[in-house]
Amino acid sequence: MERDAHSFYRPVSVLTLRQRIDDAARGQGRAALESLARIEEVDADIRAMTAVIGRDEAIAAAGAARGPLAGLPVAVKDIFDTAGLATNYGSPIYEGHRPRSDAAVVTLLRRAGAVIVGKATTSEFAYMAPTVTRNPCDLARTPGGSSAGSAAAVAAGIVPFAIGSQTGGSTIRPASFCGIAGYKPTLGMLPTAGMKCFSWSFDTVGLFAATVRDAAFLGQALSGRELAVASASTPDKPVFGIPVDYPWTAPSDHAIAALDTAIRAIEKAGGSVKPVRFDPWMAELIDAHNVIQSYEAWRTLGYEYDHHRDALSALLRGFLERAASIDVDAYSKAFVLMERTRHQQAALFEGVTALLTPSALDEAPQGYDSTGSPAFNRNWTLLGSPCVNVPGLRGDNGAPVGVQVIGAPWDDARCLGAAAFVEHAIAASEEAAP
């Protein structure tokens, strides 16, 4: 019998998971075993995982785990090296590749007690070629990219946490499409050593969880910074800056409706909004991102292009061939603009707690030919700003539509607190609706 396409959506808050395990007195290994069981149950349909550890290994890892993530299962995007698990970088060039060491963020996970239950799919070298992964909210829609498997694994309840990355919009967009929380920290907060590099100026580790509060907890466990969201740390009366217009592209009606719903919920919960107008340089960053990313990717993927060109997808091969035309002068000018605007962006946050925009252009597109547009994310990645996708809203067609909370660089705690306020306000508003 064919399953309901919407029946796979079952994100699990880590707080709920821990309480269930503790109440049943079943020990740390239970969470990892439940994760493996969920993979057996749904991953043939979702196709989020590329490699999975065995039952005995899961029990042993959980039994030895100590730290804030003790025994909690985590999926890691297959762009990060993992000793003992194949790391393919989403490419047939590296099929079956087994690194001798873990990426730095994987080491941080293990030190914090997490159990790495498996690797999650990635678009080829974290670019934009779609993966085989399906969206747990609707199997007929893309889960987004490039962190497709990471977002889908959390949304399907395979794991409470997953690690992804963002160079353009690869954390916030799939989180929006899959109806979960996604957190892109300030650029450089979490290490990218051991991650297959695409653009060294932009590559950022991203975090996925069921809720903003869970994402903040994971961020704190990995960074050592005070990021965890408690009710006392969320702002009492936050002020959100709402852009008057968007230089990259106009949001869809679904995205506008979601943003309006979030604004009403914020105001009902005691927050307020303030119109914000972007300076002209915000439009200039669109091309700057493309120039910098292209110039750097032509170099980071030089070996693959020079020696395995025929094994690259047509999408990535075409991008790299265009990237080869970016000269050092164009790169230098774009880099100077980036550095200047990173200093100027402080003015965007004057008088506001955080900015609030749509997380993506629209609901997840139907079909599997595209991972969707990163237009609403690229500039913030270039600027290094912390961003959080807040779940809880849906478009007219029933698919998730997230809103994006954006903070000033290195003000991640404030950004996460503001995002938690929005998430709570949306939930309260939904509960009060007739």
C-alpha cells in the first residue's frame, strides 16, 4: 500500500527525546538505536543517508559518551570528513573514499558526546545539483540543497540534530523547505577544517534541529559560547527590522503571507517591527558573491575539473567553465567591497534587535530538477551574519515557509533569542487561532 506523502514529517525535539529516554530509564544507547530504527523505517523513501553505523557501534559509542550531547544521535553532511564512514562529497569521483581523520566539527561533536549515526546526502561538492533526497513534508517536492540530507533527516525524525553547511543558502533554504530550524552561525564561529572547500571566503558550518531552542543548544555545545535559549534570555520586547524592498528578487505571495503572519504574531506577543531600507551597496553584493565564489571554486575544485571533468555534473561543469573567466582584478574589487560592507553593516541593526525576512523565495518547488533559489540568503552569507530559519508556518499549498531572523556578526546569542521569540509567538498565535 502506498504511504501518504506527508506521513514522513516527524521532527523530534531533543528535549522531548531526552525526557522520553530518561523516563523509561533505558540508557543513552536507546536514542541511537531509535535513530537506526527510524532509518530502517523511512529512509528507503526519504533517501537522506549515504552511510550508517552498525547497531553494536552505536551502542558502544553511546555507552562511552560524555558531555552535553551525551548519547544523542547526529547526522553529518557528506561534505565533512569522517574516519570510519565513507565520505563521497556528493560525487562519484570520491565514491567509497574513507578519510583517515574526522573534520574538526565532527571531532567537536564526538568530544561533546554525540553519536555520529551516519552521513547525510549533499549536492555535488555542495553546489546546486539536486540529490536523490526527498522532502519529508511532501515527497513530490525538493528538500532544497545543498544540505538536503541533513535537513530531511531532522524533518523525518531520523536524528534530532544534523550538521550541514552554507556557502550561499544551503542551511536556511532547506530548513525552510523542510519545516525545521536551521542556524547558520557567524562566519568562522565553527571550524571548517576537514570540510571539502568550495569557497574559502563563504563556507560556513550550519546546524539543523527541530526547534530554534534545540539549534541554540547544539550551537552552544559545539562553540563553547553562551548560546542556549532559556525563557529568561529571549528579549522581552524585541524590535524587528522589516526591509521595505529586496534588491535580489521580490518574494512570492506565499513568502509575503508568511512574513505578514509572523509580524502579526510578533506584535501580539509584545514585540514590534520597524521598516528598514537597504543602502545601494546591498544590491552590489549580489554580483560580488558570484564573483568571489566563482573565483575561489575554480581553484578549490581545480583537481576535479582538470582530472575528472567528465565525472562532474553538467551543472557544476558549466559553472566552473564560467568561473574560469573571473580574473584577479574582478576578484580583488569584489573582495574589497565585501570587506568594506562587512564593516558598514552595523548600521543595519541600529534600533532593532534583528532583521526579519523570508527564508526563501517560496515554498519548496515541485519536482526534483532544482534545489530552489538562494537569493534570500547569499548576501547574509557574504556578510558573515548569523541567520536562523524559524519554522511553524505553511503556504497556501500546505508546504512549509520559513522566516529568517538575521543578526549582527558575533551577536549570535541575541539572534537566536530573537528567533526563539518569533518561534514562540507563531506557535502561540497558531494555538489561539479558531
